[in-house]
Amino acid sequence: MADSKDKIYSAPLDKMIDFRFDERVVSVFPDMIQRSVPGYATLIQNIGTMASRHVQPGSNCYDLGCSLGAVSLSLRHAIQQHDCRIVAVDNSSAMIDKASQVLAEDDGQLLVDLRCADINSVAIEQASVVVMNFTLQFIPPAQRQQLIQRIYDGLLPGGILILSEKLAFEDPRSDQFHIDSHHDFKRANGYSDLEISQKRSALEKVLIPETLAQHQSRLQQAGFSFVEKWYQCFNFVSMVAMK
Ligand code: GEK
């Protein structure tokens, strides 16, 4: 399966089907995420850098919703503690199949334990770094507090959660400003108005964004004493929370 250009929503669709991380998406995923998420490469690089400061000897690092393993590769090359293990989890078998090829071609030393599983069923243990880079938004809102709590409970003191999400804004003018800006970003990256609107409809029931305040209060409720937004471009943010 060669990496290729994302044209999934380029032709008019008779019937809109909810977005799924299937073989078709996997075959264009690097192009899709690069052209859809502002600052994706910056996020990936800095997640590795941040992890290298906070990783603890003999601990586990988790990449939850790993897709093709971009975060795992960044962690693998940034972390100097060679007695650590990366656990990379995704519930799309198409993603995991391709991720295992990507990892096999990589020369990093750190062990990556790649698992095809629902992150709700994966034990989080002895963790110093947990990353959810644009994954929580795909988890049903009613399950989010419990997942964040399990992550908090599985982190070692001083451990961090890096959480990147697409945001919603309470103020309708702010919301519209960021949506329009994001759509301009996609247009500048070659997506047509039809592609933008069809992808938006396909994601409507699948990707449920929340406000920054909702994320912050959930993290605080779970017990995180330090919660900081370290990145934002339009409606895309990344937060770091420390136990
Ligand atoms: C990256 N982090 O390249 N359990 C496991 N995986 C899930 C679940 C679940 N319940 N729900 C969704 N996923 C990556 C990008 S993409 C974000 C993450 C995006 C997986 C899903 O299969 C997909 O691979 C990933 O979460 C979200 O940095 O495409 O916008």
C-alpha cells in the first residue's frame, strides 16, 4: 500500500457514511493528517522533546490512538532511557498492520509494543509519559472521564499526559472564527470546498470536540495538579498535565 494523496472526499458522494479508520484512510493517512492538522509535524517533534525530559527509568510510555506510529517514532528517537518500553495502541487493524511495517523499517532501539485494542481496555501501568495526540475526541464523551482517570491512576508521580485535541468554543463568534481559519488552512493545502464539507459531515457524529475549559476541568477532576496548554493553532490545541 503506497502512501498517496488524500482524494477520499473529492467526488460528490450520494450517501454520507460516518468516517472510519479503514484501509482507504490508512493508504492516504500521512498526507491527510499533514494537510488537515495545523502544525502536525511541530507537535510530533515537540512531543518527543517533552517526553525526553519527563520520562523515568524503567517506565512505560503510551501512545494511545497511535495510527501509523508517528508519536511512537518521535518518542523512540528522543528518549535516551533504553530500559523504557513504548506501548502503542490503536483499535483499527488497518492502522496497526501498516504501523508494524513502518516500525519494522525504523532503526530505533527502544522496544515498541504495538497492540490492536480499544484504549478503554488497555491497562495503564508504571507510566511516565502518556500521549493522546488527537484521539480522545473520537472516544464517546460519556467514557472520557473514566479514561482520563485510568491514565492518572497509571502514571507515576511526576508523570505526564500530553493531550492534543480539536476544540469547540463556547462563544459562537470564536467558534466560527476558528472553523473558518481551519478551513482556509485546508484550502491553502489543496482541499476543495467539496472535500472540506463532505469530510466535515462524515466526521460530525464521530469526532466530538469539547471546549478547553471542559478538558481542563476533567483533567483537574482526575487529580492532575498542573495543566498547561503548550500549543494552539486555530481550533487545534495540545495540553500537558502532570501528576
Ligand atoms: C498521530 N496519534 O499520528 N481505541 C484505540 N484507538 C482508537 C479508538 C479507541 N477507542 N478510537 C479511535 N482510535 C496519531 C493520530 S488519529 C487522529 C491519531 C485523526 C484511533 C483511530 O483508529 C485513529 O487511528 C486514531 O485513534 C485517531 O499522532 O485522524 O484525526
